[in-house]
Amino acid sequence: MKNNGCLAPGQAAKLVGSPLSTAVTIAALSALPASVSYLYPDTPDYYYRYGDGYLYQVDRTDNLIAALIPLIAGGYLPGQYLPAAYMDSYVPDYYGYDAFYPDYGDVCNRYYYGVIYQVDCVTGYVDNVIPAYAGGYGVGQILPSAYSYYNVPYQYRNYYYNTADYGYWYAPGVIYQYDPRSSIITSVAALLSPGFSIGQPLPVGYDVYNVPYAYRATYYDTPTAWYRYSNGYIYQVDPTTQLVTAIAASLLT
Amino acid sequence: MNSRALALGMAAAAMVAVSACNKDRNGNSGGPPNAQTPKAQKAAGTKTMAAALPVGGRFMTAARAAGLDQTLAGPGPYTVFVPDDAAFNAAPPGTFDTSPQNRTKLTGILTNLILDGTVMVADIDKSIDNAKGRAVLATV
């Protein structure tokens, strides 16, 4: 079956170990695009082929596909060094990324172009590359080994639990589904919003009533109380102060 | 959370506000597996976002390229502004390019069309009235 440009991540992973001659009958593979070829120069041991957004490392000795490499635009891979200029590119606070990826010990997290790089604070040696969904680099990427534990937020665990076939992993703003055998992120199972804290001002954009339909008969706006939905909860808001005053209902637990 | 002032020109988009589960994608060759567990599928029900949109339509094609088609097959709830074909055609060339190299841009565009929770037309009308002609909507 010749692929028509939509090779699923799981299928791409299955090509690892296959002869290149077999793989080209499944995926259209070609030389690397100029935009990334400088990152993956051919070596005496390996050369590279590209297709459908995936990068394959091919062993010269036997022409078997040795590895599937995450293709991150302008990116750096584990084993490379992050340029010094990027060491000042801190993880943004958007969606709580900075709290989710804090620096600790000799490990620093830095952010560039939608990707979080876990590096040695002193040398900039890249230990891990973590795609951030806001940058659109989640699906098709390999789940970072250091983050392959189950971390789905409590209120979503009843929906997104690991099985023999699929795993789920939380990152700010998203719950990914991944293949536990290949660790490749296969889908976005859910998009999440940050949710509110009691006492915080109602964020911009939430003056619009957005309570799920089934709950509207119970939680409707009045002159003394508004209700807004976010991240699995219905919150009560004081219309005068515009402060979040209570969690009115949890819809997931 | 992103906040975007959505212009009233969004009339070119059909607003779909249903919870979601897409059975059509199961087992399709070349497509991703269903990201929803049986419990999530049960919670989503049958009137899902993904099921409400044409599988081969331009929006779902773009959503699939960004990995969001399975999101729309889940419980949500989300509200989605779905551009019609005329809007797709009027967009600058490459805007909805589904190649992996465009995934960043495409993801940003699509998530700016998805709202948290269930937002009805009347809710937006009321917000516009309260804000004297302008509504700011929180997108995921």
C-alpha cells in the first residue's frame, strides 16, 4: 500500500528495522528537505531519508532503517548542545509551562519555537526534547522517556487511563494518547484549559456564558451569581467583583 | 488559554457545539487510532463533534493533520467555529496546508477556533450587547 501523505505515527515506527527497499513501498521517502538537511548530515555509518514528516536514520552497512527521529523544526536533538543564546530563552508561563517544567539541580529547561529543551545548566548539553503542544509538535513525536509516567490530572483519570494498547500523558493544555510500545504520540485525546482558582479574577474571554447544555437548567446566570465552565468544572463568579467565588460542580468525577 | 476577539465576520463559519465521539475514524487505514477510551466514548455519546462534521471535509482534514480529529471525538465539551469552504478558499495560500511542516501554524489556527465549554449564538449575542458591540472569547 503506497502511502498518500498521511502515514500514522504507529505505522512510521513499524518501519524501524525494515530494509529501506521495503519501506519505500509503504512511505514515499526522499532526501531531506533543505530546511533540515544541515541538522542531519550523512556520516560514514548512517544516512537519512525523509517522508510524510518523519525522518529515518538508515544504516549504511545493511540499509536497514535504524531509527525514527523526531523532526522538530530548527531543533536540537539529545546529544547536541543548545546554543548559548538559547540558554536565556526561558520556559514561558503560558498555560503553566514554567511550573510544569521547573529547573532542578543541574537540569535546566529552556524553550524555543514550541519545544522545551531539557539541558545541562552549565554545558547546554541536550538531555531531552519535549514537544509543547502549543507549538504543534506533539503528534508524531516520541514521548520523552523521563516523562513516560502516568500524569493525567485527577479529574480526567476516569476517562483517560492506560491500557495495554494505549497510554495517556498530560502536558500543559493537552492530554496525549501514545503508543506504549514505540512511545510515539499518536493523538490529542483532549484539549484542556487552565481552569480557575477561587478568588482569582475571571479571565478575559469568559464573560460569555459557556456552561454545558445539560447543566444550564441548574447553573444559569443571575444578578448575584454567574456560572462559567472550565477544565471540567463549573465555577461560580461574582458579577460585581468579577472574582471566582466557588466551584459549583465537577462534571468529570 | 488564548483570548481572541472574534469578529462578527465569523458568520462565514458554522458554529458546532456538541460533545463528541467519532466512530467513523475507527479502523480507517492510515488514520490514527481512536484516542478515546470506552468510558470516554460512552460519556461523549453519539452526537459528537467529529460525527457532525464530514470526514472528508476540509476542516476535519485539517484537524486530522494537527491530531485534533480525535479530540473532537471525545467528551469535550467544546464549541468549534467551523469555516465553510468559501472561508477556506479565501484564506491566504498555505494557511491550511496539512503537511507536517505546517503543523505548528495549523494547530494555532484550529485551536483559535475552539472554545472552552458550550457557547450558543444567543450567549455571544448577549456578550456583544453587554460589551457594546464587541465580544472576546476564550479559546483553548
